[in-house]
Amino acid sequence: MVTYGKGLRPLAILTVLVLGGGIALALFYAPMDADQGFRQKIFYIHVPMAIVAMGGFIAGGIAGIMYLRTEDSKWDLRSYTWIHHALILALGALITGSIWAKTSWGHWWVWDEPTLVSFLIVFLLYCTYQPLRFSIEDREKQSRYAAVFAITAGAFVPLNFMAVRMAQSLSHPRVFATSNGGLPLKMQIAFYVMLAGMTLFFITLTKFEMASKNTRAQMGALRRRLGGEDGPARRSAAPALPTATEAGTA
Amino acid sequence: MTLPSNAGYVAAAYLVFLVLVLIYLAIMAVRLGRLEKQTGELLALAEREDAGGTRDE
């Protein structure tokens, strides 16, 4: 029997410690940026959210490949959950980025900035993932088409990222500068702790989501076994999970 | 002590993250409530089945 919640408790505690420590380091330990001033502190939350979101999209694509190779529904669940949570973090990155843009550029959004627009395109692309799943009634087809989408869109993410890096940025700053030095050490420490914390946060939430969905599936199976009514069949974007018995016989 | 300039915007950015966490917490609370309800129903079903079995004997 697959259990998704294994190790969730220590993981959650570690997430709180690392993320809490990261925020404290970003606000009180990292020095004030000479050019940006206090508003630079936004980057410690904005950039890790954007990086983890992109990592989640790519991981969703890899899980899609694994699903097509194995047809094991646990990979479909992973792909779905990773993309779902990456989308939430991407929304957070867009909002925090807009807040920074307002304080720095005086505008909430700048349309001629490639980094912003390309990230928005990726975000909107992944916004169609849930409706795509929901529009397909057949669960097997739903999983297969969603996996193909996840792979194609997942491959687009690094390509898009590289294209933007190679393009001449108009005004969006680069956190990891390739020339003229990067972040000072104290800023780097705060940044990497925040990145680790955000990654742990993502893993904890996705693990919780998968454990929750698995528990619901097992509850449904138990209800059927005890002769209870299953309720009306509802169309769902979420993957259908095999129960412990089905998984054992598969 | 005076706050640095743009402190409001920085606070807003960190609040966005806090709001995301709180929304997730609310979703988790709803799910826990649903699971609790379902567990109760399952327990009732199991007890009914037990009572039926005892009556059959």
C-alpha cells in the first residue's frame, strides 16, 4: 500500500524552522542593498517562490514522463500535485514581483520587460492544466493527456528561462549576476536558506495534498466495502487513485 | 525609531506569502472536517454491520 504521508511530521517541523530562519535572516541579517535599499528584501521571498514554482513545473513534466512509461497512477498524482502547487507559488511570485515593481519602477506591471511577460506566459499556460483535466471525463485519457501537457509545458519552462536570460533585459535585475560579482556573502546565506525553506514548504504541501487525496480514496473504498452509498459520481480534475486492494491486485 | 522607506511594500510582499499559507491552512481545516465526518459515517456503518451480524447469530 502506498503511503504519501510518511515523514510528514519531521518535514513540516523542518520547513517551519528553515523558512522561519530564512525570513529572519533576510530581514535582520542580510545587509541593506546599496542601490535598492530596503525594498530589495522582497527578493528573498519573490525569487525563491519563482524558482521553486519553475522547478515544480519541470518536476511535474518529469512525473508525466514517468506516468507514460509506467502507467502507475501515483506518478499522475505527483504530476498533478506538483503542477497545482507550483501554480500557486507562481501566483505568489507574480504578486510579490508586482509589489516590487511598484516600489522600484512606479508601475505594477511593465509589458516591455521580457522576464515578467515570459513568466506570465508560463503562468497562463499552466492555468489551462486544471480545465484541461476537468474537460476529460474518461479517467485514463485524462491522465494520459495531462501527462503529455505536463511534459510539453515542462520542456517549455527551461527553454523560456534560457531565452529570457540571453535576451537583453531592460530593467529587471538579475539575482545571480554572471559578471561584476553576484550577491555579497551575507545576502547569499539569507537567499539560499530562503530557497531551501521554500523548497521544503513546497515538498511539505505536496506531500500533505497527496496524503489527503489518498486518504479520501481509501475512505471511499472502505465505505463501499461496508455497503455504504458512494454518493453521486462527480467529475473531477484530480487523478483517480487505486485503493489498497486494487493496488495490491494490479 | 523610524521605519525604512518602502517598508509597507516589503511587508505587503511577505504578507502575500502569509496569506497563501493561511488560505492553505483553511483548506486543510475544511478537509480535516470532511474526513472527520466521513470517519464518523464509516464507524456508524461498521457498527450497523456488527449489530446485523449479531442479530443473524
